[in-house]
Amino acid sequence: MILKKTKNKKIVRMRKRGNRVAKIGGFLLLVVVTLLVLMLTPFFNIDWIDIKGNEKVSRGEIKSAISYSQGDNIFKLNLHRGEQNLMKIPYVETAKVKRKLPDGIRVSITERVPVAYLDENGIIILIDKDGRLLEQIDAPPQNIPCLKGAIIEGLVLGQLIEDKSEESSKAFMVIYEKLNEYGLYDRVSELDITKTDAIEFSFDKNKRVVVGDGYRIDYKLMMLQAAIDELAPSEAGTIRLTVEGKAIFTPNEQE
């Protein structure tokens, strides 16, 4: 009697297991069939694309990056690969691609902002706050400073200054971040990091500021602010921040 009951329980368990396998197999088959239907029916063919956040990057460049074509099936589009391709465009900082059922694609990007430019023997290249080369232009822009001392030979758009000189890159990012934090960067017309332990910049077009290295940069910029408050806008000369605890101004005629 005991053996018979045990045998019956095993049969019941096997039947339940078989039913579960059959249900899972049926579900997977349904999923496959559904996907095939979705990928073959023209109802889900791409009819429109919505692009947000682009000013510098053209719609054509974005469509090419995500491998988009009018009439492609929306489920055949590889969203992850499209995002990766968009990130290869120098101006693109972030990218997101989404399907919008039944027949649309939405692309959202944020673009990098030029904060300085390089001038290497007449080759003018815009860079962002991370030192990434964004674009080659014909003439120097008037609203951002020229960065001197960065190595760009052999670099291509999209690469970083750091790829050629980590020291120069760090010096630029530190001085940019701090000048921007203190609200002074907009008044800088030229930034020289040729010697990273002797950083200089032109300020208000008639003053040269000698920072030295990046040590205690916050303290140095506080001294600079105090010095600027005491000087008339028309006074031209050099402000040295390299002496501990002092901001020394020397008028041009005395240099």
C-alpha cells in the first residue's frame, strides 16, 4: 500500500512538472510569434522622429548615428547601439533613444558647451570644460578666452587634451572651475597654461594675473577679488598672486 501511494505521488509530480514545462514553452512560443508579428507588420514602421536638445548637432547627423530610415520597423532599431553612436559625436554629452508606439522614435541629447578655444598656427578649435575638442572654426570667437599651452598636435575632434597632456588638462580644468565658481571666468580673455606651475591669464582686457601653480587656488582668487575691488577698471597692469598673503599690483608703466 505504501509503495503504491509513493508511486502515485511521483506520477502526479511528473504530470505537474510536464504541465509547467508545457505552459512555459507555450508562453515562449507566444512571445516569439508576437515579436515576429510586430517586426513584420507595417503598422509599427517608423513614421516620425522627434529630436530634442540639439543646436550644434544636425538632425541628419543624429539620424545617421542611430541608423534610422523612414519605414524601418520600430522594433528592429537597436536603441543601445544608437545611443553609443550618438556619444561618438564630439558635441554630444548625453544621449537617450526611446521607441514611441506605434511608429515613432524620440531622441533626447544634451550638448557640450564651448568654454575656450585653441589657436595652433591658425587652426582654431573650440573646447569644452573637460578639455574635449569640439569643432574647428574659421575665426576666433569673441565671447570665450583663448587657451594657450595645451598640446593638440595629432588630436582629432572628440578627443581630450588629456590624451596628449594630463598635466595641462588638469591645470585647465582646475583654473576654469574655480574662475567660474567665483564669477570671474567671463572676464578672462586669454588663459596661459604653458607652464602648469606658472599659470597666467588676461583679465578685463587690461590686466594680467599671475597665479603660479594651483596650490591654494581658492585663497588666491579671494585675494584677486579684493585687489580688483580696489582698482579702477581703467587701471592696466599685472596682479601677482604668487606671494603668500598678498596680491601685488604693478602698473604697466612700472613693469
